[in-house]
Amino acid sequence: MARLPLPSVDEMTSEQREVHDEIVSGIRGRLVGPLRAVIHSPDLARRWSRLGEYLRFSTCLPKKLNELAIIVTGRRWNSQLEFLIHAEAAEAAGLDPSCIEAIRLGEEPTFAAVAETLSGKRDVIVRCWSPRDWRRVSRAYARRNGVAFGLGGFAEPSTRSIDLSPDVCSALARIRYGDGDHVPEEAFALNVLAHESMHLLDEDPSEAQAECWAMQRIVRVGTMLGMPAETARRRATYYLEKLYPGQYPEYRTPDCRADGPLDESPGGPWP
């Protein structure tokens, strides 16, 4: 069967040219993809384009997240044209090129791999939330468990899942995809991922134990995400000296010190 011909602008009928001009003068700026074939039916092409414009440009999602959703879907179904067109748009919207490349290669989500390594569990799920949804899920968790609101993350051992706040996920993503130089945010985020991973352990540690063990894993988490070891060490030191002292009382214990009861490597670097 012959391929459907794709008419050039000069070959279009007046009706096709009218729809073409509407599309290229609008928010799309060009006629690409399936619309080049659908232009054979000008009325369908006009309706198709308007639906596509609404779904792509008029949702509540920020442009970067919208393009991320499109390229993930395109990659899932091996739609090369869809992926390539929207990979360009995703980068223009601010998505890191290394993130786009990881999606193209089908790499496993890094945060879950870190949590699995630290906890020794398989099939761990790590979820990142939008600001609006995070308010909903974190408040529900706080109510269920009687904990203070303002969480950076929480773990559900029964489902082997970790939920992370938007700020924590953003900081971890900056580390993973090469834009990391935000010391307080990165130190906090590395510790949160490590801390929640500790709650997946069979030992069921207290908050103070999990926090102490997490601090001793900040360097490991940082290097697993691609951070140079010396930089990760500085993040761990920053957390110990600047952030740990201000934690809630239930997250601190005098046993968490160099050569103390919770020091997993006595005589070695601390934390």
C-alpha cells in the first residue's frame, strides 16, 4: 500500500491552506507530525489541532511537566516521532537534557535504586509530588500518624514506598542531573532520602535512630546520585553542624555522635 502523500503548502487546496495558516500562526508555530497527514481532511485537521492545543497548552500543568508527561508516554510506546518532537520542546521548557536522555535510554528511576540499596528491599517505590498534591498527601499522613506537619518525606514500610516533597525531589534531581550547588537544600534532601530508606529496614528504627543512620549515609547517597565524594562529604558535614541541631527533639539523641552507640564505623570519618 502506498504511503499517504503529504502535500506541500503549494499543493494544498484553499481549505487546506486556510487550516495550515491557522495552525502555523497559532501557538504551535508549525505543522508537524500527524497533522501533516490529517490535513487531507481540513475540518478534521482543524478540530484535531484545537484538541491538541488544549491538551498541550491549556492544562493546569506547568509547561515543563506537560512536556515531561508527553516524552515519557512517547518513550513508553516507542513512538520515535512523538519523543523527538517533544524532547526538543521539553528542553526548551527547562527540562534537563540529561533527564531527557535518561528517559530515552529507559534508565530505571535513580531514587528508587538508592532506597533499595540502602534498605536491602526490592521493588521500592519512590514518589515525587506536585506542591498541591504534596499538601494533601502529607497532611493525611500526619493526621494518620500523629506527627508534625512540614515533612520532607515519609515512608510506608508495608508497601515499601517513600513519598518525597517537591522541594526534596527538586534538590535530588539537581544533584542527579548536574545542576547541584545548593548546599542547604541538597544536604537536607540527601538526608531525607536516606532517613526514609532507614524506615524500610526490618529493625523498625525510632526517628532518632533513623536520623543518625541516615546522616552516616549522606555521602553514599550523594555519590550514588553522581555527586563527587568530597562534595557529598561537605553536605554531610553541613547537615551535622547546621541542620541536625535544629531538628525536632524526637529526631535527635545524645547517642548519635562520633564513637557513640549509634556510630556504625567507630574510629572512622564522622558522620
